[in-house]
Amino acid sequence: MNNKKYFFAVDLGATSGRTIIGTLTDGKFDLEELTRFDNNLIEQGGHFYWDIYALYFEIIKGLKKAAQRDIEISSIGIDTWGVDFVCIGDDGAILRNPRAYRDPITFDAMDDYLKHVISKKEVYDVTGIQFLNFNSIFQLYAMKREGNSAFKNAQKILFVPDALSWMLTGNEVCEYTIASTSQLLDPRTKQLDERLLQSLGLTRSKFGKMVNPGTVIGVLTDEVQRMTGLGAIPVIAVAGHDTGSAVAAVPAKNEQFAYLSSGTWSLMGIEIKDAVISDRSYELNFTNEGGIEGTTRFLKNICGMWLYERCRKEWPEEVRKLSHPELQGSAMKVEAFRSLINPDDAAFANPSSMIEAIQSYCKKTSQPVPETPAEICRCIFDSLALRYRQIFTWLREFASFPLNVLHIIGGGSLNQYLNQFTANSLGVEVLAGPQEGTAIGNIMLQAKACGEVKDIWEMRAIIANSIELKKFMPADKELWDAAYEKYLKIVGC
């Protein structure tokens, strides 16, 4: 790798997006952010939507900026959040902006589907996917139930990263890792399940060709080339699900690790060869999502910094002006474990006021009610660390190898207070970084597609050689053990 290679990554989250240039040379990578933009939920008519055209516009803007550089872009890759999708009409046009996973239409759709269509155990035995009301299967059911015109007239249904790649290339695919978030895919056959599709009145032809990460989708259309000033650059199907790309970037030395992708959502899991679909995984509601090179991400979704982010928006301006270290530092000065919550309680899914939801939970569970921003922040951090311990304990049941290290990746890897709490709570070494795990995984998968790296372990070696990990060692064992017992009683375990 003596010649520098340039890769263009689009990394879209549920609140913001970025375009990034990644370079790979002499066994190391580097990142440069080109553009950053908001990804806003649009509320209209009692529903929440994503603006797919605004996202496309931002990608085009980033590509224009890249075209102004005196560099040769090798390829383009797009990753996004999971489950959401776009309906395409028979005339090749988007029928309407896609619904967002936080749309209230799904609040009762899961229970209704599982009661009247296919049972919960049957769905899990096919998919091995954690039950969340916003999974694609329940969104589609809700649209069918309401007589949604986009659903009724859809010629193709494309998950968000696949839809954006289609807008760039004109080619329709169904990338494996993003499809695995839908609760429509059988991880053993690695295909969408016909019975589940039929239960929604859909056929396999409604979805694109299944492709694995590293597949070339196509090249930029003549239209996009004209708009951006770029040539016929290939668009690669990276791990379209952002967590899939992030886990690919875990700088682990071997398979004996757990990971925590920490951000708005926290996702804790292990990387295994075959899906785990058992009575115990069903009971604990674990999920089996697609990884790269045929791996499975066996994990559980946890409501992460969403709690903190929502509270921060509600606090007075003088509090919002504080930096994260200042606000979080004040939380370290208040009493530990005074108030605890289950971060995954349904009350915190999308309340009108997160502060009131937390206070109400504490009141209902006969705990002191946190009032100040510092008290609420401490409640969130303590509770997240204890929830992480609960999930980690369960992961040890399923892992066929010892788990003595946790890799924290994503934006939350910068949160030193929560990282230390996590090490204390779990009682294992925590290695934090990289912060830009999703973008790095996106770029590394592009590099693999063009032959610059051979496999996931070479990717991880390059990443470990390019960044500095921060280590957190466990402390205060007796204090955290006692807090965990208190937490289990409060959450009813």
C-alpha cells in the first residue's frame, strides 16, 4: 500500500450526517470530514418522516466538494441507521418521504401483528431478531393496516442506505447487514423469509437483489457525474447498517471481546460465526444481525445517550451552554446511585418530556426524585453502566469464549466518566476508541472491496496501528456490586 487511496464515506445517523474522505497509505488510515449536516425528523399530520431528498442533496454537496480536490476518489460507500425504508413507484420515483422509526403508528403494531398474524415465538425462531416496535416488519404491517398509499403502490422497497445508493447509481440492491435489522431475514438462509413477506402481502420481488458488504452496486449515473463534476466512480455496498460498519472497525486482536457501540443508541454484543436462536436468547430478547465476512452480531439494543440528549434539550439555556465535560463533571459531585432507572423501559422511548419521564419512573419505584440537571445526569450514567453490566452478564452465558475486555466505539467512547463507570460496573478492562468507528469501518470495507486489505483482521490491525486506545480499569468493586443488586430490585429482575 505505497500509493495513497482515497475513499468517500457517507455516515448518516438519526440526528446528523457527515461526508468524509478517508485515505489509506502505508498501513495506516486518516480521515477528513468534508461536510456535516443535520438530519431532522419532520412532523406532519401526526407522523414523523425523514427528508430523503435533503439527505441526497447533502451527499451531492459533499461529492461536489470532493471533486474540487486534486485527488482521485476510488469509491463511495453509505451507511445509515437501521430498519427504515423508502417506497419506490413503478415509474421509478419515490412515492413519499420515508416514515421514521419513531413514528407513533408502530406503537401498537407489534402487539397487533404478533397477536393476529404470526406468533412472537414463530417470528423469533425464523429471524432471531430482538423485538422492537419499530422494526421494519411492524412498520410495514402498520402501513398495510392503515391503507398507506405508498405501501400499496410500492414497486420496490429499499432500505435507506440502499435507497440513497440507488439515487446515485440507478441500481437496486438489498444489502445484507441493513436487511438483517428488518426482522424479515432468516440468518441461516441469509435471505428474506417468504412466509413473513406474505404475511404483509409482499413478495420477494419487492426488494432488491441481496448483496454482501464489499459488493459493487454500480457507478455514478450520468446525471450525478454532471452535477458533481466526478467521473464514473463505483458505489460500494459497505455494511449499510452503521453498527455493522462500526463493529468491523473494532481494533480487537482476536475474537475474545465484547463491543459497545455507544451513541444515541448503545448496542452491546459479541461477534460470532452462527446465529444464536434459542429459548434463552428469545427470553432475553437478543438479536442476531448480519456482520461482514459471514459473521453474526449477537447483541442487544440499549437506549443510550438518547436519554441525556433529550434532557439536555429541555434544560434552561444556561445549562445547555455548559460543555459536556462541565455538565457531566457536576454530576460526579452528587450522590451516586441515589436514583436508578431501566434505560430500556418503554416510558423512555419517545416521551414528550424526558425529564418528566425519568422523574415519574423514580417516583413510581419509590426512589428519590432527581431534580437538578446534575442529579438527572448522574441517574442516567449510573443506570446505563448498570444496564450494561446486566447485558454483559447475559452475553457471557452465550459466548463460547471468555469475555475479559469490552471495546467501546463511537461518539460515546469520548465519555470518560461513563467509560470508567462501565469498567467499574462490568469488572473488566475497557478499551475506548475509535470515536469514528462507523466511518472507519465504512472506509475499510471500501478498501477491502478494491483489494487494499484482505480480510477483517488485517482491517483491524491497520485500525489499531492508526489510533491510540484509552484504557479504563475497574475500581470500587464492592460499591458497584451493591449498586447492581439495588438496580436489579428496582427494575424487577
